[in-house]
Amino acid sequence: MSAQLKRGVLRLPVQRVRMPKEIAVPVPLKVWQDPQGDVVLHSSLEECTVYFGCWESAGKPADYICKLVFNHAWAVRGGTSEYLAYEYKGHHRSCIYEIANSEWLKLKSERRSKSYPDWKKWDSKVYQHYLVGGHDNDYEIIAASFEEQVIPRSKAGELARLCDKA
């Protein structure tokens, strides 16, 4: 396309830049997340953890809950929805998602660069955008990695009650 002059106005062609689509890529979990339960978040400056109930077999609650510990987390947001807000490639019986081509990660990194222009010099970790979904709620977390742990229900106390509340 070339520029056109029409009625004294110069019209320049607009080149559309196609942004890569955000895709939710499943990351399988070892435990079987209760698909009818919600997820519980605990987030502070020093830690970010997500808890949820588990199944031993279809419809049979396990005697433990899952604890996902997100390492070096520096951004969290949540919502209430039964539906995944991203296009996704595949699904597993029990998984969280890593969001490829994340606009939110890009935005948060740009904002962090404004506050700390040299942050990439002292923080060389590669951050990911994770999504942990429950039946009616979900949390998105920017972190370097995560670890999956189990907590026996007998030791989970209030957390087990919150996971079961859904």
C-alpha cells in the first residue's frame, strides 16, 4: 500500500502488528484437584500459596489438601468465574496453567522497570504467569516457579474448611 492524497488529506497506510495470542498451557499436577471446589489464596510480601481440596478417586475426597507454593512471586490477581479467560491448548485431569505470551506479565515487567530500571541486572530469574483455577474462582500469579505439596487434612485445620466450603 502507498500513501494517498484525498481531498487535501494525506492518508497513510496503517500496518497492523499482530500480537501473539495469549495461550493457557496446562502444567499437570500430581494430585487430583477437586473439580467442584474453590481455591484459597494466601499472599504476602514474602510468600504466595494456593490451597485446594483433592480427590482420591472420582467424587471421593482425599485425606489431604494441596498446597502450591509460588517462589519469588511479585504479582497476584484474582477473579470469580467458572470459565477460563484464555484460549487453551489441551487439558489434564488436574493442572494449573502457564500463560504463554502473557500481556499481564509484559505490563508488570514494564512497570517494574519504571520503578527499578536496573532490576534485570540484580534479578536474573525468568518469571512466568500462572493461573490456578477453582470451580468458581481463580488466581493468577507472576512467579519464578512453583512447588506442589500435600498437607494431611488432620493438620490443615481452617484451610481444609475453606477448601471444602465451595
